[in-house]
Amino acid sequence: MADYVITGASGFIGRSLAERLRARGDSVRGMDLHADPAHDVVAGDVTDPESWSDVITPGATVVHTAALVSNLPTLAEAWRVNTLGTRRVLDAAVSRGAARVVYLSSVRAFSDLGFPDGVTEDHPLRPDGNPYVDTRIAAEQAAMQAHAAGEIDVTVVRPGDVYGPGSRPWTLLPVRMIKANRFLLPAMGRGIFSPVFVDDLVSGLVLAADREEAAGQVFTLSGGVGVECREFFGHYYRMLGRRGPVVMPTAAALALATAAAGVNRVRGADDETNTTAVRYFCRTGTYSIDKARSMLGYDPAVDLDEGMRRTEVWLRDVGEL
């Protein structure tokens, strides 16, 4: 039985990972903004580990999933949680004698645009002025610096576009926006999406945490294929019994997003409608998972049709369809 501590343990990915680890008999504790005693989750702030770091026991593996996953925070807000918070989690892991930290980053560290098709982990990271992207890159630097200095073994995982039961950005938000007639795709829907079903991501995370050879390495984990955005989001239109997706040229989509973002600021809404999201849907490249396949034995098992079937069941169960 292995010992794991998960930050962001009540979040989408953290909760799914905890369920998998417990199912195979591992000891799992966690921290999140709000305590959940039934699942051994204590309340805490990643930038203030004194209040929660005692959940880390010597020899534990810390999986750091807590982050601000949004295009809305300011640079200061995103840096505090995503970058400073990562360094504080590393400090806590070192001081408590943990064996390894697995840091959950994002493929957006490659930037949202301008990376080659089939991009690999050795491609240079590219800050692009977006607080989320830039603070993810800075957090990776802090994590790998800790590894290089011999403080603690670190593994970095960059997930693709994670969807499935519980996913806010790529399941709940699109479905709610489609129902409100507020969802549209730029580039006539031909931008490339790189989906990974949550169960496959969790499988990859477990491999990255368990394999000794993963220490000091960076792995991209996606479903291994890219699909056009209109194909991916078209599944949600089908579930809702609607025609779509709604597509338009990029210039028109950017103009609409700019106007919508202004309205959202006034209304205090946070549905992520902005020009950053529009540009993200204009990607043309995909992400290679060859390294994870060869070093970890990672092999995505859930294709898009099956993933969307499972997602539809969940959406109906929770009353979203």
C-alpha cells in the first residue's frame, strides 16, 4: 500500500485520482479550500502550508493538482496560487520528508498558439502574456529547479483537454453555454482540440507517480489524437438535441468575444467568454504522447465516442441534460 497526498483533492481531477488510488488500496489524504472529513481532506491554502502540511507523512507521494484553472484571474492572482503555491507545496513536501511531488501542469505551457503539430516535451515553453499560461510555465520552472537542486524528486505532467464527468471547462461550461445560446466556435470550427477522458488522465498520473524512472521527467498526457473543435463540441449539441455547433470566422468571433467579455464584467459573470478562449479554439497543432507511451506504458483506453457516451450518462444523472 502506497501513501499519497493530493492538493486540490476535492476538485475534478484530484477527486478522480483519489477514488482510483483508494480503489486499489492506497492511503490517500488531501487538502482543498474546504475540509471534507469523510474523505480525509483538510482545509488549507497552498500558499500557507503550515495549516495543512501535517497530512504529508515521510515517504508519501504528493500530487499537486490545486490551481486557478481559468483565463479570468489577474497575473497577481494566478501567480500567487499557480506559481507561489507550487513552491510552497514543494517546501512542505521537502520539510515533511515526502518522496516525490507530481506537479499537474498543462499543455498550455507550450502556449495557446504557435507550437508545432505533434509537439514533444523538449519543445521550448513559450510565455504569451496570458496569466494562466505564464504562471504555469513559472510553476514548472520552480518544480524542476527543486528536482535539479536535489531537494526532492519531481515529475511534471501536462494534461491535454480533460473532459468527462465533473469537468467544468470542457463539459459543464460548454453544455450550459449551448443551452443559453452563447456558445460559438471560431475558425469555422476547424481548430484542433486534444481531448483526454478523465479516466485516461488518472491512469497516466498513477503511472507517473509510481514509476521510479519518471523522476525528473515531463510528460504530456492526452488522448493521443486531435479532432476538430466542431466534432468534439458537436457531441454536446447532439446530447441536447440541437443543431450545431455554431461556427464563424475568427475575426467575427473575436469581436463578439470582446463585446461579451465587457458585458460579463458588468454582470459579474465568469463563463470564460473572452478573446483568449477564442484563440484557444484556433489551435492547429497536436501533442505527442510518445514519451509517456515508451517510458510509462501509458495507453489511452477511452476513445472520444466512448468518453462522450459516459459523459452523457453523467450529465443526465446530474440534471444538466
